[in-house]
Amino acid sequence: MNDQFSAEHSPRKLIIAIDGPAGAGKSTIASRLARKLGYINLESGAMYRALALQAIENDVSFDDETALLALAQKSRIQLEPTRDGNRTLLNGHDVSPRIRERDVTEAASRVSVHPAVRAWMVARQREMGEGGGIVMEGRDIGTKVFPDADLKIFLDADPVVREQRRMEQHKIKGEVAANLAADLRERDHRDRTRAASPLMAAEDAVVIDSTALDEAEVLAKVEALAAERLHP
Ligand code: DC
């Protein structure tokens, strides 16, 4: 890390928002940037996933907004930043691997369409991040959670490339790969077209298209932007 970039030499503790669709590389970039800056990385999607798991376990319909809100209010959803991403605790239990499974992934996209659920999540996410020194990733961080964030990145990539990345990540092929691609497309569509806070770039977000960029190239761009904000 060069001196110019060093967060230690800056009194400012930035709020950095990274939004974008699934498979664009948000998680990797957010956690690597946070590590470099000595910031906390918060994956807001893990909170929707934890609520989705609660709904599955309590037999609550993904379409029942009132019941989902009540469930959220009585759940303890905690994100614990670690070197390799967030550990997610639900009522004190580590549910990190479980919430990445297919049924929860699909359910998370469905429970996140409800305005009351979103309002509850947004309030929690603001509490977690308001002190700054965070990189928060999700779908609505720059538009709704922190509309005054110091830096907003919208990380996008061609859908075919995002699907390929996901498959490589999960080392899968054949029929399972076809299912994953179909799931991702459906989730994408739902995230972008829902009425409440659809996935979109904030007006003042820097849009980075990672279709033809590797991880190091994206990280370099994001680091340069953070350095500008730290030492204007
Ligand atoms: O980022 P992720 O794949 O873990 O997110 C899971 C789901 O949660 C995703 O389908 C959309 C939703 N989500 C959201 O609506 N708003 C966020 N800030 C983060 C995630």
C-alpha cells in the first residue's frame, strides 16, 4: 500500500458503498478494499439471506410481508467481519455456509421485495455503518442505505460472464450449471424490477464494468477512487 493511499494517515473514516448484481465481483472487491483500508466489510445480502433462512425454518411464506417483518423483529441477525468475508449469526448460531445454499438464495431474493422488510434492514444497516470506516456491499447501499456515502461504486458485468464466474466459483458444470445460470437470471430480473428500491446505480455512483477486467484491475480502480476521497 503506498503512503498516498494509506487510511492511517487520513483522519476521515469513509463510508464506501458497493452495489451491483450477483456475480459482478462485489464481495471479493469489497473485502479486499476493506482489508487494505483497515475498514470493516459488511455484506448486506447476508442479512436478507438470514431472514430467508428464518422464514424457511419457521414455515413463514415468502409473500407474507407482515409475518416476515415480525420474524425480522424477533430475530437476532449479526454480521461478524472476518478476513474471508462475513460470518453470519442467526440467533447466536453460525449460519454462514447454510445461507449460501440454493433454497436460501432463492428465498432471499423473494423476501427482499417487501418494503417493510427493506425498511427494517436499512435501519439496521445504517446503525452498523454510521460511524464510517466501512465498505458495505449490496443492491441499495448507495441509493437508500447511505445516499450520502463518500464513495459509491456500481460494479456490473455482462450476464454471461457473471454466470461463468459463479460456476467457476462453485466448480460446477452440466445440469447444475444450467440451473445456476437460470437462477441467477431470475434473481437478477427480480432484483432489478421490484417496486421497492430496485437494483440500480445511484446517480453519483462510479460505474465499473468488470466484463473485461480481472480482479486486480477492478481493485486498482476502486483503490484509486478511495485514495482520491481520502486525500482530496
Ligand atoms: O448479495 P446477495 O446475493 O447475498 O443478496 C441476496 C439477496 O438479497 C439478493 O437477491 C437481493 C437481496 N439484497 C437486497 O435486496 N438488498 C441488498 N442491499 C442486498 C441484498
